[in-house]
Amino acid sequence: MEQINFKEYFTREYIDRMSTIFRVDHVLDMIGIPCYEQIGINRYYSTCRIKGKDLPEVVVNMPRNEWICREEGKHGKLSDLLDFLEINSQDEDGSYLPLYSIMKEYYQNQMNADKGVSVNAIRIGKSNVTMEDRISYATAIALSRLGISVRTLLAAGCKTATVYNRLTGGLEQQLSFDCDNGSGYLYNGTVFRPIDDPGITTIGEICRDQNCYVYHNPLDYLAMMELRHRRRVDFLLRKDYHLVINGERNIEQACQFLKDNPDFAEVRTILPAGDDSKPIFGKLYMATSNVIVNYSDIFNGYTSLLGKASILVPPFFKEILTKKKDRAKDVKPTQETVQETDASRQVAHQQGKEKDMPQGLGRSQTVIVADERRGGMKM
């Protein structure tokens, strides 16, 4: 059988033509340019500093898989964008196989990311937290990769908190989300934790004939605001009230709030799929005298509303990575492999336990995201 040369499939013309596989918007997320907002079919990427130069706003038309930078008068396809950003993604033969490999790793991380966010009851403590009245670059890109734009974070009043990690001895930047008691919750990329006293978060102004949406954690609320803005309906639904429980520990406080406000037109729950949400829904059901609407059908097919708002892995890469994962499960370690692994462990043990020691993250580089759309990010 004739051997196939895969390099010929990753030419400039190939990656520009295969728009369902090589996505311009995904590449921008992958290289670390946060999405400022999405309106309809267009995604607007924030101005920022990359490779030592200021990058103006870049707009991506997702169905066409094309981009434009009006300030620089540049536009085109994916290969043109890589040239514009001065990103070298080709090997010595001019093939884009290096880009393909990096994108596979990026999509692998997207597939492994848990969209069911939990809330931990362990407090962080005010003395370990320094609040910053802005959204940092690290926070912006982390949430952008979850499908939450910078514009949504700013509209929700989110900030960045610098947290001292006692285990590593380093500083970390985390998303901060306020709650009603004057404290707040911090998201470290895995779980939410209260800064001080835990509590619910209520958002909106009480008025006549309004619905109240109930969420388990802040990311599902942010996903709702993101999806509404994308579909241009946030202005029409601005009267809605929102209640974020912030974890099971606050369920009694949430129920009491609903008992004290019986004049909502409808109470609509948007809880993550799974058995963990059933006890929460049951208590909310009783608190509203059995008058409540399970609104989780709006993310049907996903584990949560955050999953629906997140970046979708293209079917091409999803199939490849799924097959790779299945093959890894089927491969059993040989006796020779086991012996090599044991030998490696012995050598590591003799050289000390350096790998077991937590590594400090150090102080992250600070890049500020300005409030204004054209202001973007500044050093």
C-alpha cells in the first residue's frame, strides 16, 4: 500500500479551505487572546499586547471563518491571521502540522474540562485575598476558554482577586463574584470557595410581572448572560431577577428568599444535570408551594448551561481524540513496561522527592482589561 504523506494535507490552502476543522476563533482563544464579546455570528477579540506589540480589535465572522482588523486594514482567512500576528506555525517544509498538533492538545484540554462546577464550603480568608477593581488577563483568557466573554464579566461586576496559596507559597489570580452579605466567592479554575461568610447572590430590581431564575453556581449565571447577549435578547429580558445559590450550603437561605418574595410570575430553575441537583430542586419546589418550573431543557444535551456556552470541539478532532482515548484504554502494559516504570520510580526516589514538592506559581504578569470596548487590554 502506498504510504500517505500527511504533510501535503496541511498546506496553506488546506487549512484555509477546511473551515469546519481549523477555526479562526478557536485559534485566537488557543494562543491567548480573550474574546471581548459575541454578537450574533461575530466574535470581537479584545485589543491586547502580543509578542511585544499592541494588537487592535479583531472581529471574526464565524460562519465564514474569516477575520478583519479595521484599524490596520487587514482581513482574510486563518493563514492570513497567523501572518498578521507573526505566529510561526509551519515547519521547514511549509506544512502546518505543528499547528495541527497544538490544536489537538488544546481540544483535548477542552474535552477534559469539567463543566459541572462545584462550590466548596472551605473559606479562603480575607487576609489571603487582595481585591483588584479590574479583570486581569489571566482571568479573561481562562473564562474566555470556558465561553464567557470579557464583556459579560464586566457587566456582572466580576473582578480579579490575587490569592495567596498556602500550599505553594505563590500568588494566584482568580475570578471574584460578589454575594449579598458583602463577601464573595473566588473561582480557581476548578471550584468556587467563599472568601469569608458564605451566602446567596441576588441580581436585579424587584418589579411587577417578572421571572426569577435560580442557578446553582455563578458560572451558570454568567453563561446565561453570555448566551442572551449573543442572541441579542438581553435588553428584552432585562426585567428578569436572578438568584445564585452558591452551593448546597446556602439552600435554606435561598428557600427563605423565595418564601419572602411570592410575587414572582415564575420561578425557573437552571440546575446542572445529575442526581446532585434533585435534593436542591426538591427544597426549592417546597419553598414555592409546588409552583416552580424546571428550565434545564434550555441546555438539553449538555451537563450544564456553562457547557452550552463553551467552545465546541469540531467533530473531526472529537472523533480523533475519542479514538485515541479508547485505544489508550485497550492497551495493557507489558511486563517490560512495568519493569521500566518501577526502575524509573526507584531512580526518582533516590534523587529525592522533588516532584512531590508543590511548585510556586509566582506572581502572574498583570494585563488590565479596560471597561470600554475599544479600550481593550493595557499593560
